[in-house]
Amino acid sequence: MSTIAFIGLGIMGGPMADHLVRAGHSVVGLDHSPERAARLVEAGGTAADSIEQAVKGADVVAIMVPDSPDVQSVLLGDDGVFAHVQPGTLVIDFSSIRPDVTKELAQIGAERGLRVLDAPVSGGEPGAKNATLSIMVGGGDEDFERARPLFEVMGETVVHVGGAGAGQVVKACNQIVVALVIEAVAEALVLGSKAGGAPHRVVEVLSGGLAANKVLEVKGEKFLSHEFTPGGKVAYHRKDLGIALAAGREYGVPLPVTALVDQMFGVLEAKGRGDWDHSALLTLIEEGSDSAVHKA
Amino acid sequence: MSTIAFIGLGIMGGPMADHLVRAGHSVVGLDHSPERAARLVEAGGTAADSIEQAVKGADVVAIMVPDSPDVQSVLLGDDGVFAHVQPGTLVIDFSSIRPDVTKELAQIGAERGLRVLDAPVSGGEPGAKNATLSIMVGGGDEDFERARPLFEVMGETVVHVGGAGAGQVVKACNQIVVALVIEAVAEALVLGSKAGGAPHRVVEVLSGGLAANKVLEVKGEKFLSHEFTPGGKVAYHRKDLGIALAAGREYGVPLPVTALVDQMFGVLEAKGRGDWDHSALLTLIEEGSDSAVHKA
Amino acid sequence: MSTIAFIGLGIMGGPMADHLVRAGHSVVGLDHSPERAARLVEAGGTAADSIEQAVKGADVVAIMVPDSPDVQSVLLGDDGVFAHVQPGTLVIDFSSIRPDVTKELAQIGAERGLRVLDAPVSGGEPGAKNATLSIMVGGGDEDFERARPLFEVMGETVVHVGGAGAGQVVKACNQIVVALVIEAVAEALVLGSKAGGAPHRVVEVLSGGLAANKVLEVKGEKFLSHEFTPGGKVAYHRKDLGIALAAGREYGVPLPVTALVDQMFGVLEAKGRGDWDHSALLTLIEEGSDSAVHKA
Amino acid sequence: MSTIAFIGLGIMGGPMADHLVRAGHSVVGLDHSPERAARLVEAGGTAADSIEQAVKGADVVAIMVPDSPDVQSVLLGDDGVFAHVQPGTLVIDFSSIRPDVTKELAQIGAERGLRVLDAPVSGGEPGAKNATLSIMVGGGDEDFERARPLFEVMGETVVHVGGAGAGQVVKACNQIVVALVIEAVAEALVLGSKAGGAPHRVVEVLSGGLAANKVLEVKGEKFLSHEFTPGGKVAYHRKDLGIALAAGREYGVPLPVTALVDQMFGVLEAKGRGDWDHSALLTLIEEGSDSAVHKA
């Protein structure tokens, strides 16, 4: 069993830390919200007041925070993780951030004798709660093997995809597929409906053959009801596509359709729908056709 | 039990007719290839030498041929189906053709007292063989109900989507989703691989979360091995996207990403890959990035 | 001097016929509007009541009508041009129509001993009035040389681009460039303005270097004032892009950006702006950014 | 007359400094290449060995270097411009760099009592040599008026577009238009040629009406001869489009076609054509159509 500092106990980090507690690990949590910390204590963990206190004696430090600057601040700040942990500590960053930042952090960590993994996840709140996340890991073989038992407590699909930063790029690739599938469903559904197909029957057909996909399975109802509470937010998804496009630039890979769909997410943001579920791409196709998909 | 004339006994029509025979119907087949007709006879059907002979006494006429002009010729030709059938006959066109042609045929049929359904299918050769096709039906309610027992012998997902032509448009919608999912996987897989992910692991990850889709399940191996024997051919898929784009024009629905991916299929055709499997969209992304996805 | 039947005396055809009269030719006009015919008579021409009457004794027949079916009806109708003219007559079609229709008409004409040229024009109403049109001619060398003196009376740039239909394709190419330049100006102008540039100064800068173009010169004021009375209508321009995309399909040429901008014109149509000037592409970028370009 | 330090005497900066000398100003040049410095001395300027020496006594400091990091190093380095100039000095940055960097530099400069203008130029080597540049200026009114006489010595179109950074964004807008016009010409020219038009005649037609543009005027010959020595390099143009897309993200402006053409420039880079003239977009359309435009 490990002693694990878990920094960031939000919608994702909270249930992930809980699973570690339940698996028998000693988990010390840290979050700016006292309620969240209290919830972990209730679940059997303990709460810390500072990074220094949280990481003291930990052999693993896990973090799950929103974006690149947050990770940089938590790890590299004057009073941050790197300043207080012992050499040999395993640092696992579950956040979805820019791969170049990840690589830089891994290098700085290595210089201090730390072992850093990037391990962004896919599956959202239900995945975190039900321990069915996909976890995409970048970093060294040995470090991955050391962390694997922890990953398997939280996720269903755990894949070591490559060296430092590879987890982040593959997470971005995952988001490419999700975005384009949403757009595909949106174009098909509006056209099929406008041509006289009952929308729920179009959804039924698309779910039955080679067009079948998880987006339609999970979000089919959203497309029909236009109830766009997230789920995955437009603004976060666009952040991820920005990471994908920057990676495409760095690695010389053309991403023509990703580039186009990224612009469409931008239109959603400009229209004030950044907080809607990403399936709201549908609304752009509807508004561009002066027609709406209605549930029959 | 019905007496069914089945015209067009190719890769798709052959096994579909077989299923009807096995279900106890009396099936009279017609095909320009004597081998195909012989196969149906072996399976328990009979073979005709002309449309006139095939449809004589049939209460249902089914056709499965490649494209719009073929259907027009079989149905409207001087010696075609419409010239020889009795009023009240049910005519089911399983071919994937232009919805405007379908609507015109339905109208001409109605004037002669015939009942015409468009019923394009999705699922390919395996779907036809295993009777797991998706069948998208356009036409009248009563006619659909009359045909439903036959459809259920051949398909798993049978959906009456709307009036005449609606089956064709929904088939085109299905092809929109398939095309865009292929492109999504291609962009994601090349980027993930070039950034250091082992391709088969990238496929594994993409198959595990919200990005999961049937294309990856069925064609994951093709993407990794670059073995592009069809399956669904580039040229046929482009024909279908052309139908989708024409329908978008007619119904006033914007299809920006479909329009772009259609152009990419056009590039594949220009490069002489019209007969490759449609997953060959991958090769365009690879060639645009001067990199290849290799199976580890 | 020639005897010329001129069919279609609208916004374009009217002034074009006038120029022929002024150059000394004997022009017999035909139009369904008596006012238009009267105007030609005032200018020195004569008016006919039927195609038969118009073409009697003509050595040249010119037509300028809206779309493919109009041309087909005028030329091929039971009482149409081809039914009444003498072999050897030169038939010049100034309309912008589908190249496949043009080619078919040229072939039918050739079978009857006629000489048919396609000669679509660019330059709009001012070009027609000021005899500064660009005329793109498809057809045989000899026929072009015979028609050249007439073209030079109406246009400034007269180019024999290729065989039958080539004029139509090149006209479509012209429309590709115009559409993409409009979109380019729209994206640049909204971005520059939103980033703090005064719109009229952004226009001034864009007009000064390698970005300079005729669209900005002619329509710069429209972009700034949002006064979108046509000029070139969205709906006509989309018809032309449809011709271009069909030609791209036929000849195997990828037109990725044309395909995308065509979809954007479709959105304008769906929003009820089909009758606006094509520079209204600007409104889509503005609405997608929740910002407007205002004249300072 | 002013005393001007000019840092960066390359293809652009060299002739620009010469014009200032010729106009009677006292110009002290600095470049890492002794040959370039010598050329300025020949022209009547003087050469410095360090930034400190160059800016001593200068009331204006001009810089023209390749990219954001170069500007940051020259201005903010320990031994850089800001460390050595007197408060009140006018600093003019002619480089094309990221607007956020420009804004940051303007702010740091303001804190030290300096007056900073961004003044990127368009028009290339011929524009620099012939003093026909377009100069797009961001910064304060008063500072612009002070610099205007210098700008007018070097450029033909001098426009004060807005506050700090606005010059950079408008330069990026200029590059949007240039890129999209190149793509427009490429699509039109390949289609027109493949459909049977002689390429040079297609160019002639496109140059004659609403499609007319400076790109075709300046680079028409390159398109026909496939002689792609730059001119404007693909790699630099892509850098500029990256700036435009980042600005679109920041200001919430959709740039769908720019995003797509940017990906196409990326393909050119991946194919090893980053050093070719940007008109080489033509080669992508040709290769996608398996056809080439040849000069007749």
C-alpha cells in the first residue's frame, strides 16, 4: 500500500481519490475548498492544509487540476510539490494540459531525481465515479509499472502510450475523434430530419451499423431533446483541440477537419455557449439551415 | 409466404435472396451472371431468363443493383418491371441511389397502382451474409408493414424513416457519419503515432472511451496494417457523399465537414485509389505529414 | 456588318445588344418584356414577336438568359432557334450555364450544321453598360475568329479559352476566385477590426500591397457600410459554385476551399439572404464572432 | 533630422536604413554580419559594434529582425535596447511578430518612459528597395505622428491602424488575404486547365474582371512556370497564419478558411517545401488531381 498525496479533489479528482482510499491506500488530500477536503476525510482519507504538509512522507503525489498554469503553479511554485518531495517520489499528473509543458515538467522533475508521469483521463464524471476511466500514460516503462496498480483502481482502459508528453497528445487525439463524431452526427441528423426522417428514427438507424459510435449512445438523447447541460463543455473541448492543433504544428501532421471543427467550437463560444455540452455543435448546423431537429 | 422476384444477385443481393428462400418464400432470381443464378437455384430458389418471366405471378419484386441508371433501366425499361407487373405489386428497391430518382420512381409506380419502397441497406457483405443489415425504409406506412416480415429476415435494424426517398437520404446520412469517423480516426492516429504513441496502443485507447466507434472496431486492423482491400470502396462512398451533398443543397442544410471530406475522397480517386477501402483516407494524412503509422 | 438576333434583353443582354446596334449591326431583339424590346427599338434595333421571326435572315443568333433550362428551351424547343435557323448560322450563348449542357448543345448544333460558341461574361451590369466585360469563349478557332469583332464591341478582355464548354468552366473558375477573395476579405476585416483596427483603415492597408484585389476596390464600401444590395447575388454565385464543384468532380480536381465557401453561401441562403450581394459573406463571420465591422 | 539606430540590416532592413540615410538622417546601423554593416557605411551611415554603442545619442531606435524571440532578445536582453536608451526615445519595431509579445513590449517600454510602435511591413524586397512598402502601425497617436515622416521615406501606404499590437494583427490579416487569394488562384487555375483551357489564357481571363488581384499580377508567371523561388516563403507565411489564428482565438473571430489553408501550408512544409514561394499551394492542388498546369 502507498502513501499518496492527492492535490485537486474536484468533480474528477474527488472520486478518483476515493477509489484509492477504498483500495486501502493512505490518501492525504488537498483542495482550496474545505467541503471537498471534508468529503475525502469522510471517505477515510485525511486532509492537509498545504502542499508541504500533503506531500510529507508521500511516495506518490497525484494532481488533477484544470489547466497548464495550475499544474505549473502546483509543481514548480516556491512552495510547490517539487520543493518539498524526496528524490524517488512518483509524481502523476492526471490533468489535461499542453504536452510541451508536460515534457518540461518531466525534465525538471528528472533533474531532481523525481519520476513524473502524465496520465490524462477520458470518461468524464461517470468514468471517475464508476472507475471506468480511460487513462493515457506518458513516461518511463518502470515508472508506469510502478503506477499501474493505482491506475487500475481508477480506470478500465489503462494504456502506456509512450514517453513523457505522449499521454497528453493521445488525450488530444481522443478529443479529435470525439469532436468530429459529434459534428458528423450533427450534419447527418439535421439533414436526415429535414429530408423527412423522424429524428429519433434517424438516431436509431445511425446507431445500428458502421456509423455506430459511443457519442450517439451516450448523447443521443441530448441531440433529440436539445438539453445541453454538460457533460463535456464546449470551452474545455476547444482547449483540447487547441492542444491537438499545436501538436499537429509541432509534429508536422495535417489536421484539416480538426482545424475546421475547432473554428466551429469557437463560434459556439462567441455565441455564449462555452458552458454548453459539446454536442451543441448541432445548434450551428440547425441555425445554418434554419431548421431544428425535434424529438418526435 | 410470398412469391418474390429478386433482381440483382451480387455480393449483397445474393445472400439477401438466400435468406428469403430459407425463410420459406418462393424466390425467382434474375442476374446477368449465370453462376449467380445457379447459386440461388442450389439454395432452393428458381432462376428466370427475363424480367417478364421473373415477375410473372410475383407479389413482391425486390431489386439490388449498383446505381441510379441501373434501377431506372430495370424498372422503367421497355421490357422492365413496371411494364409487366400487376397493380398492387410491392416493389422494394434495396439499391443506394439518388433520392430524387427514388421519388420519381415512387410517383410513376403509384400512377400504375404499384407500391414502391426505397430500402437501402448498411452493413456490407458481412451484414448481408449474417442477416444483420440495417435497413432504412422510405415509403407508405401500410406498404412498410406489409414488407416488414421480409426485412426482418435480412436485417437486424429495420427502421421506417419517412416517405418515399427518405430511406435514400438517411442512407446518405449514414455514409456522412462513417466518412467523418474514418477521417477522425485518421487524423488522431497519425498525430498520436508521430508524437510517440505506439499505433496499436493509440487504437486501444481510442476504443475505450467516448471516442469508441464501430469503424475502429471493424477496421482498426486495416488502419494498422495498411491493407486496404475493400470493404467499402472509396469510389462508392464518394458517390454516396455526392448524394448527401446534393440533398444538403436541396434541403438547405449546411454540411461543411462532409463537403471537405468529400474533396479528400476525390483526391484518393485522383491518386488511383478509388477501389481501395474507404479507410484509406489515412494515407492522405500520412502523405501530408510525410509519416506512416506502422503496426508495432 | 451582321444581322444579329439577340434573345434576352435584360440587365445584361439589353446594353450588350445596344452596343451591337451602335457598332452598326442590324439587331433584331426578342424579350418577353415589351418595355425591354421597346428600349432596343429606341436605340435603333428592331423587335420580334417570336423566335422564328427573330432569327429569320440572321447570320448570328445571340442569347443571354438566366440558367441551363432557359437556354435549352430557347435553343431546342419545338419552336426554338435550332428549328428555324439556316445551317452555317453562328449561335453565341452568353449565358452562364452548366458545361455539360453547353457541350450537348454544341454537339446537337454541329449535327445540324450550326456553329455554336459558349461565351459567358464577367463584369456585371457596369461591365455590360461600359463595354468592359470579360468574355470567356469556348468553341472552334474559326468560329471564335468570326465572332471576335462582335465580342470586342461588348468587352475589354476577350479570351478564347478552349473547346465547347471551356468558356463555362472558366467562368466557374472566375467565380471561385471571386468567392474566395470575398471570404478572405471578410475574415481579415472582422479580425482586424475586432483587434482594434479602424475598419476603413484595415481596408486601406489591405488595398495597398500583395493583398490588393478588385473585390476590395469595387466592394470595399459595401463591407464597411453593410449595404448589401446586389451587384452579384448570393444565390447566383452559389449556382456558379455548384457548376465549379460539379466540374471538379468530373475532371478530378480537388476544390477544398471552394467546397467550404459554397457551404457558407448555402448558410446565407438558408438565412434568407440569397438576394443580397455576395459580399454578405461578411455577415457570417460577424455573426460567428458576435461582432460587427462598423464604418468609423 | 533624427539620429536613428537601426538594428537588423538584412534583405528588408538594409534598404530601409539606406532610404533613411538618403533622406538626410544620421543612421547608426548594427548587424551581426560585417558585410551588411559595411554596406550601410558605404551608403553614408555609420556602423556600431554593440547595441549600447548603436543607441547612444539616438532619438529613434528601429529594429527589423525575424521573429518574436529575436525582438525580445534585442529589446529586453541584459545588454539590450531598453537597458541603454534614454526615456523619451521612440522605439519602432518593423518585425512581424506575435501581437501579445508586441503588447507586452509596449507596456514594459511605457514603464520606462519609452514610446514603442509596432510597424510591420508588407511588400517584400522590392517594396523595401523601392520605398513602396505598406506600413501598418500600432501605438499612440502622438508617437505615430512623430514617426510618420520616417515611415513616409520607406513606404507608400502608411496607416495608423490602432493601439499597441494592432499593427501586428493587421499584418496577419494582410497575410490571410494573400494566402486565400493564392489558394483561390490555385483551385481555379488547375480546374480551368484540366477542363481544357490553356493555362495562360485562364490567367489572362482571371486578371480581367472582378477576380483580378495583385497575387495574379505579381506571381502569374510563377504559377505558369512552376518556378517557385521565393518571394514570400511558405514557412514564413505559415508563421504569420499561426499569428492570425491565435489572434482569432483571442478575439473570438472564426477563421474557417484561414484555418484550412494554414493546414495546407503545413502539408507543404511536411513535403519539404517550406522554402518555396507561397504560390506553391498550386502544387498541392495539382498533386491532388494528378494533373499539372503547363505553360502553353
